[in-house]
Amino acid sequence: MKYLLPLSLLLVASSLKAQKQPLTYYLPDIGYLPDIPTPESFLGYQIGEWHLSHDQQLFFMKALAAASPRVTITEYARTYEGRPLVYLTITSEANHRRLEQIRLAHLALSDPESSAGADIAALPTVLYQGFSIHGNEPSGGNAAPLVAYYLAAGQSDEVQQILDETVILLDPCFNPDGFHRFSTWANMHKNHNLTDDSQDREYHEAWPRGRTNHYWFDLNRDWLLAQHPESQGRIRVFHDWKPNILTDHHEMGTNASFFFMPGVPERTNPITPWENQELTGKIGAYHAAALDEIGSLYYTQEGYDDFYYGKGSTYPDANGGIGILFEQASARGHLQSTINGPLSFSFAIRNQVATALSTQKAAVALRPELLDYQRRFYHSAMEAARKEDRKAVVFGDVQDQARLSALVQILRRHQVDVYQLGKPLELGGQSFRPETAFIVPFEQPQYRLIRGLFDTVTTFQDSIFYDVSSWALPLAFNIAYAEVPSQSYNGSLLGEPVKGLAPEWKVEPPAMSQYAYLLEWEDYYAPRALNLLMDKGLRAKVATRDFELSGRNYHKGTVLIPVQNQARTPAQVHQLVSRAVAESRAPIYPVATGFTPSGIDLGSNDFEALKPAKVLLLVGEGISSYGAGEVWHLLDQRFAMEVSKMELDDLPGSSLDRYTVLVMPDGNYGRVSRKGWDKIREWAREGGTLITIEAAAKAAHEQGLAGLRLRETPVKEGDTTVERRPYERLGADRGSENIGGAIVAADVDLSHPLFFGCHRSPMPLFR
């Protein structure tokens, strides 16, 4: 017996070292073409031993494309950090020779006017397989090279049938920047003798972590809004092909098993045809068989849902396809102890490979059903639109062409037909004018997606959602809009169609003035224009009261740029103003006098001097990376402002003297010391502007920095009734107390400087 304990320890130690798995651990034991490089021969190690960096993954995919006639590689975008986003087109050599013909024939299925006569008997299924949109969910991105190799080199009847009957668009990494960030962390902390200790630093990634892109955005919530280059490129690829199935490979908590769609039935978006869920279930049977074969646990119809169309697994549901979410328990490194036993990185990769291959089998077996569903999806959309009492939605904004153009651009990215309003329209007490309004008719192939973008839903089957439950775009943009009923609709409302991504939006350069220029604050990009001017040393003032000048009404927030008493000549001021207009597309108007027919004159004391903003953004542990990222992106990308970022823990020992603005995003500020709060307090007392967001506002209030009044929830006097609730409802009851992803109407004080440039109250706010 005395030898058993050392022997058992030796066996455990050996197993912790042994992460290398043979190729057959991941892939079927079939013949493979010898002239196609294996992942191990190319990388120098087997998949699963180390975390692939994005460049390693990319170089291997390029090597596959160079070696195999079954594979081509296409770059479709670049990240903020300059990393290429690519997809492989994998199909038979015969299909490659007629690839454009296949693509056009497939696109015809989404055109109700031409799809009825389309011959689908020999048309391949289009399958879009995407991996690791969350960079620190790496098993998907590490599975992608194995899946690609299997298709590029595999020699079996099954592989040949997949190649003959499908066109596979394999996107190996949806989020290169985050994926690379996480691989660096996991590899730099890997032990030679692996530890499964969940307290090891390997499993506690440093802020901001690799989930997000460069600006700390969750790209899996950007499929609808498409604000980032990764998403914009991906949406373009999607609509170039309109895939029948799109798979989205993720990871979840370490103590879980494996999830695949369908999700919670009651949380399916009601706009999605029920047949979509039936096909999802049929595809799921192939995943179940694949995971059963290798002994992996899994579950369905729990936790995750198909409601919000802005995720990879639900976006296809509004576009004639089937979206499939995969969630694998994450090792968060190389090996971690779980309630289900040790979870290795290679095991997580294996499950992702298994379900990627099972999806390919399903795409072949269900090919006629999937193609026919796509055709009928768009036919039924047109039929439903014709039966609608609502015939269109009209929206417009007199003050802000930038926001209006941005909304139209989102619609056009999703292949929605948008028209300039053809004639004036009065609806629901709102006036829409052709020069500042657009109209979207419901009777078009994208009818269901249009509803998903514009409908305001207030009743639901379930009170708990995995994601947001409201996202109506006109409310998000705070733009006037109205549904056009059948009695108010006719073809004359449709003006010129918007071609390309955005409507023609011309801003004339201002004429030269010897007196002053005025910048209206209503325009979304007015802060960009102002910053460009102040960055060049021009002085500016802001109006705190309304006035009229040269036949134009100017509101609170209008910025005055005087020509005289600048450190530039009038010609140089004009040149800088013209450049700011060109770079921001915010209109700036020249004026020749300071004498106004009504309201304040331009020399009034009600114009207050503006100071150049020197912004400090608090980041680091405790801060919401999402919250910090949206501020960083807004100021850096949209408003062309220099932003300094400081770790929250560095605050007590740092100087704030050079900053005029301190932004505290949402987060937990309990780690800020008294010295840190005193520093903020003293800096604010000296004239600094403190901006607090969400939980930061409460923290500032508790420190006496913000005079907030909190409203307590009223309790009925004498009410001591306690309702007994069943334990099995605990999760649902707790979930019903959370507000996430709801839009609320806020009554705002439009005279307050915070709302300069705004003219609509109540204002929709997202909670």
C-alpha cells in the first residue's frame, strides 16, 4: 500500500502534463491527402497544447488555401488594430468553377419575384460557420483549423458529399483583436506541469479581458447596429450569400457542459416563423448524435433564447436562415477543475469540432428543406406585408442630418429598401418633409427584419430574457417616426430610392466672414467640429439662451466662433472652419453682425467661454469595460478627441492637474481609497468637470460629490403579508426583478446644458 500513493500522484502529474492529443482525437479516422499540411506540421505543436494566436491561425488558413483546390481565402475587413478578418470558401472543385453561378442562384431564393421557378434540385446549401466572436472563448477559434483541415484534406465519401452539396463559408475568428489578446494571456501563464487549480492566475484574466474588440465592445451584440468594422464586413459577407445555416461557436461557465439550439421556446421572437424552430430542432438531432458518440454531456431549451435579432445565432432567423448557438464549458486556459471533473482545453475544442462537423452533415441531409424554407420565408413575408394594415414607417429629423443618415445606413446594410419621402406627410400630430424624412415600405423581402427593427413590443410570453427585449431603432436615435396606415399610404409617398449605404448628404463650406461663425449643437457631429477648432487654438463661446440671426433661429447650445481677437487671421480662421465642416460634416454658418432681431446679441454675457477639453477616462479592475469602451469609442472615433485612460488603482498616486474632464464609467468604486476620493473632490472644487455614469453616479453621491435624491420604493403601511413562493420558481422570480434591455420614456429638462441640442421630451432611454 505504501507505494500506491506515490504512484497515483505520478499518474496525476503525468496526466496534467499530457495535453497533446492525436489528430484522431478531434477528427474522424479517415485518409487525409498527404500534401495538405496538418495543423501540427504547420504550427509545430498539436492544437490544444497552446492557444493559437490570431496570426498563427491566419497563416495556417492561408497555407490551406494555397495547398488545396477545395479552399479559397478572402479578406473582408480589418479590425481597429489592423488584423485581417477572413473567411474560407470551401466546396468541391466543380462547385468552385461555378461559384458565382451558385451564389446568384442562391440569392434568387430570397427574391419572391423570381424564386418560384428556381430549381433547387442541384443547388448546394450555403453554410456559414463562425468562431470565437468573444475572444476569450477560444475553443471555437482553435477548432476552426481542424474543421478546415478536415474539409481540405479529408478523403471519404462523406467529405466528398459535403463538398459537393454545400458551399461552406468558414470564418475562423469573428474577433481577431480579442482572440489575440486572450491567447497572449493564456500562453504567458501556462505551466509546463499543468495545474487545474481554478485560483491560478492563468484563469483570472486581467482587465479588460479578451471578450471584446479593441474598443471593448461586445461584437455579438453588434449584428443589427453594425457599428464596428468587424460587424460591417461580416454583414456584407452574409448578404452576399444569405446562408441557410449560420453557426456561432461560444463558451460559457466552466462548470457547465455543452449547449446547442433550440433555446427556451417561450423566448423565441414572435416574428420568427415557427418552422425555423422546427428546423433548428432537426439540426440539433445531428449535434446530439455527434456528442453522444464521444460521450459528451449537453443540454438544449434552457437559459439561452432566440429573441434579440442582434446576435449571430438569431440574426439569420430574420433573414431566411437558421441561426445556431453553441456554448461549450470553458477551460479559460489549458486545464481547470470543475464539478464535472478536470476540463481540458483539448476536450473543449473536441466538442466544438464535433458540432461543426455535425452541422455539415445536417446541411447535407436537410438541403432540400433548408432551401425550400428560405424561398418560402420570403414569399410568406411578402404575403404577411400585404395583409398588414400598416404599410410603411416614416421617420425624419429636421435638426440632425447625421443621425438620420446613420439610421438609414444601418437599414441599407441589412438590405432594407429605403426611399426619400415623396411628398409632405402629417401623421399622429407629426410633420414629415421630403427633404428631411425617409420612408420604408413594409411590402419588401426584408419585411420581417423591418418589423424587428421598428416594432415596439410591450407584451411578452416570458418576463426573463437572456438578452435585451427592446431595441426599436427610431427610439435609439431619438428620431420622430410614425407607422403609415393603409388609408394614408400610396405610391406617391415613395420618392427616390436610397442607393448604396447612405443618402446624399451635402454640407456646403461656409462663406468667409469677417465677424463670426455659428455652429448649431443639434448636429450629432457638432462636438467633433468644435474639438477640431479648439484643438487648433480657436476661441469659442456657447449660447445659454435662444436668438435669431440672418433669418435663422438658433437655440441654446449654439457655439460662437468670433473672427476677431483670435491668434489667426480671418483667412486662417475661415480655412480652419471650412476644414472642420469638411471633416465633421456639421454645418457652420457665417454671420456679418452681432446684432440680433430677437434673443441675445452675440456679445451678450449669456454666451459663456468654452475651455478645451482634456479628458481622463477611468478604466481598470472594477470598471465596466463595456461602459468605458463606449465612452472611449465615442470620443476617440466619433468626436476626434484626445482621451487619456487611467487605471482606477493608480488614481490616488496620480496628478489630475492637466485634465479638465474626468469620466467615471459604470462600475464598482468600492476599491477607491479615501485619498482617491479626496483627490477627485479637490480637483472638482478647482473647476474640473466630473461626469459619472450609472453606478458611478451613486458612488459619487455617497461621497458627497453629487447631490442626488433617491426615491425609495413605497411599502403599504401595515402590510406584513409574505407570499410563499415555490423553490423551483426562485430563478424566475429573481430574474423578473431585473431590468435589462428595456426602453423607458424620460421627462427631461431641455433647458439644462446637458440637453442642449435636444428638442424632444420625453426622451427614450435604454436601461
